[in-house]
Amino acid sequence: MDVHGRIREILAETIREELAPDQQQLSTEDLIKALRRRGIIDDVMKELNFVTDSVDQELPSSPKQPVCFTDRQSTLLKKTNIDPTRRYLYLQVLGGKAFLEHLQEPEPLPGQVCSTFTLCLHFRNQRFRSKPVPCACEPDFHDGFLLEVHRESLGDGTRMADSTTMLSISDPVHMVLIKTDIFGETTLVASYFLEWRSVLGSENGMTSLTVELMGVGTESKVSVGILNIKLEMYPPLNQTLSQEVVNTQLALERQKTAEKERLFLVYAKQWWREYLQIRPSHNSRLVKIFAQDENGVNRPVCSYIKPLRAGRLLDTPRQAARFVNVLGYERAPVIGGGGKQEQWCTLLAFLCRNKGDCEDHANLLCSLLLGYGLEAFVCVGTKAKGVPHAWVMTCGTDGTITFWESLTGHRYIHKPANPDESPVAEQPKPLYPYRTIGCVFNHQMFLGNCQPSDSVEICVFDLNDESKWKPMSEEAIKSVCAPGATTSLPPFPPLCASTIDASVTSNEIEMQLRLLVSEHRKDLGLTTVWEDQLSYLLSPALASYEFERTTSISAGNEEFQDAIRRAVPDGHTFKGFPIHFVYRNARRAFATCLRSPFCEEIICCRGDQVRLAVRVRVFTYPESACAVWIMFACKYRSVL
């Protein structure tokens, strides 16, 4: 209808006609009257369709979800439920400017695939995602997000938050900017904590800000671009606070946080001095008390962990381990050589980018296992060749120590070798890849390994024995790492359900692979005949591989083998090759498959009555994580 355009014309006209020289301003009522007179409001009301959700009618008390998720794949925009008894912060992103890295990029042609920016937001357990916009020097962000501002505690659950209540809500709006290239690869561009409470002191309950986004990691001091943001309270506040009150509150919070962090730093230095006095060799152990996040801010390692419940998205600890394992692995990018760039990510940045370093995986897995009620810790140590590494450990009530490798999903039981036994005695060879361990920590505890040797093989994990593990004061950790202890801690976002349609994606990848195989064989002068029935028979095998990864139990293999034997006639040979990926790029997967001699043998099979088959099965996990299983197979007549 172009309502905006028509309203603008009428308002301009009204102001010209009705604003007498002696009258300086028109009231809102005058303008509404003018719009009524010209019938605009009636037109708009006619056009509006009020859709009532059948669910809501049945369950009047059902909690409204103020989360709107718009995704490239979904053309249906989910409706945002507005509860008139709640207070909302309406955050609009009105374009960006000075993204100088994209200064030289040509305008994308219509229909052309180009790199995109996506903005992900998290505020008090609500998550939002903007529509992808093409990367440009001035990216065309135009998105509004409705964030519910509301306190659950102190019986305030049903009351609408007033300005003083909201002033005490110190959670920032965490904004993460992700760039997705034309191959679907994601990079973290910026991570920003927006202090939204300035709107509480603005006269009309509205304020506009320009936010300068800084880079991440080694570039955390370099500006990547500017976003124009408008904040508005809805419904409007009856009374706004003075800007002075707001500024004083923010300054007090900053002061309290700085003091707590200073005291913790003093304590940590004292603890470290005592730790070094036990044995000078402790200086070389990997005892990590602080770690830098993506913005280059040093934070205590315990603050990267918090018991995290996955709702109904993951059912078991092992399924959680599988989910963490299918999130991509990527070392923090470093410009030039010179060793590993250290960067631990906040959880939102890790989830939105869908990949991260081993520490990010270990922190997330530890948080999920704590959510399942296990006693879990992150271990920091080394693998073979002294490569620094982080993994997760759980302590059973019976004293069993289990290591969880967050990058592969493997679990290992730790049986300590006895260093006092005679060297002739056969020591069990450890299956795990870990060599040394410097410290273990979770959201409440931090323990430095002070045993004579830091070798994992002979390490005793009696964490209550202070002669083996030097603990940090739990009170000191709580003062800076407990939720709400300091305003500088980013709150943990909830996990989001997958937006990927598993069967549609499986079909798409399968079709692309068929095309790639046919083209590859054509280049070799071979024809390609596909057998659909044989492809279908490969499904149970792929399902059982994923089931085994999630549960460590193998099932259903007998039926698969029986079906294949029946499908392959006497005198014919069957070959199959399964492979697993955590990305959905068919071309990249095909290139990897060709590097395996077994797979290449199947794809380039020559012989009599050659029939080819390929089956793809995508298993979706929360966020956009997925496990992609592909199986290539062929049957042909053996001619000797």
C-alpha cells in the first residue's frame, strides 16, 4: 500500500496548510485528525488482517515467545506475539557505514550470489537474527527487533517493568556480526555489547545511537564499521529518568565491577606466587587463570562456563557431546606466522559462527554436561608434541574419571598408572591423546596441578587432596564469575532449534553429487547408470553410523548386510564407501572424497554392468550444526 509514503505526503500538506504563522507546532491529535479526514486510517485498518492463533485460544495462559527468527530459507515470517502487559525495547538497525574493507566491492547484480552480513542479537534469553544483507561499504541493514524487558524475580513476573526496575537490569544487548561468503563459510567480524539504558533518560523514550564496531582477535583495536541504531521503549514510559540518574547508575556499576576485578587480580597474583613456591618447574605448566575473548578482553577462565540446559533440543549428555563435535573446528585466524593466536570466544559468537577453537568446544561441552547434573571440568594441558589443548573431564560418584574429547565426541576412561610399580610390570597403554595437564576448572572451581609430574598417565584426580591439586578460593571465583556478579560478564544465550530441513537438504546434496559424479565420469569417457533402489538400501547404514556416534552402540548392521546381499546378484561385486562431514557444501565434499583411493575407485569404476549409487543423510542438531553422512557405492560384474 505504501502507507509510509502516503502518510508523509499528507503530513507535509497538513503542516503547510494548517501551521499558521503564530502557531509553532501541531499536536499528535491534529495530525491523527488530518489522517482520519483523508481516510488513510480506515484504509490501513481494512488492510490489516488480525490472525488469531488457534493454539492461543485453547491455552490462554501459554507463555508468548517474543523471538522472531527470519531465515533465508523460510519465506513465512513468524508472527511476533506482543503481550500488552509487558514492556519492550524496540531496537532498530538503520543501515551501516564505513565498512571500509568492502569499499572496492562492485554492486551485486540481481540474482548474483554474493557475500552477506548477518547480525545476531541476544538479550535476556531471547535471540534474534537479521535478514542477510550484501556486504558493502554501507550495508543496507533495515531490521527491527522487539526485546522483552522484564524481571522474573521478586514477584515482578506479572508486573510491567517501570523505569527504575529497568535501570537495575544491567544485561547488555550482545550483538555479533557474521560474514558469510559465497561458499557458505562464516567469519566473525565484530562482537559488541550495547548499553541500552541510555533510552531510559531520553525525553520522549526514544534515542538514536551510532555504534562503532571493532574487529576481533588481533584486530580488536581496529574499527570495522559503524551501525546506526534507534532505541524506543514500548509502551512509552509514563515517567522517564533524568540522564544524570542513568549516568550515575552506569558509573557506579562500572566502578563496582572494576573494584571486584582488581581484587580478583590481586588474589590471582598471590595464588600464582604460592603455586610457584611449591616447585620452580611449575612455571612451565599450563595453568591458565585468564583468557582473552574475541574483543581482546582478559577474563577469568571460570567465567566462560555456566551450567547450560538445552531444553528439549538435546536429550542426553552423549548427544550433547555429538552436537559440540559437529560444530566446526577452526583455529583463531592469525596474520602472518608466529604460532597460535589465542582467542576464546563468548558463547554467542561461537554459536553464530558455528565454528571455533578447541577451547570454545570444551567450554560449551562442559557447560552442557554441568546442565545435565554431572561434575564436569575443562582440563588445560598438551597433546603429543607439546601442542596446547583443552578437553573435558567428568568425575563419577564412584571415582571414575572420564575424558571427553570435544572435537571428536570420543570418551576415554582414565586409569592412572602407578609410578611406584616395578618397571617390569605391564602398564595399561592409554588410549587418549593427552600428555600433560596443568589445571582443571569449571564455573565454581579452579585447581592447579601440583603433583611432582604433570603427565596425564600417572595423574591422580583426587581433586579434594590439596597436596595434589592447589585450589583457588571459591569465594574469590564467585565474586567475578557468578551470574550477575559483575556487569562485564556476557550472559549465556539459550540454544536455538535447527532451521535446516534435513530431508530437503539431504536431497539437494544428493542431486548435486550425482551431477558431479556423472560429469567426472564423462571426463574419463565413462557412462553413468544410477540405481535408485541400491541408493535407498544405503540409508539404514548411514542411520546406524550416526546412532553409533551418538550412543556408542552399534545396531542394525545385520539387516543392511542382508539387504545388500539380496540386491547384488551372483558373480557381481559390491563396494561401498561411507564418509562423514560437518558442512553442507557438496562440491567441497566431492573433492575430499576423490582424495580417498577407495572412494575414487568406486566413482571411477570400470567394468561390465556397472551400477552406481549415492545416498546422503543430513542429521540436524541445534543452531545450524549438522552431521552429513555420504555413502558412495557401486556394483559390477566381476570379469576375471
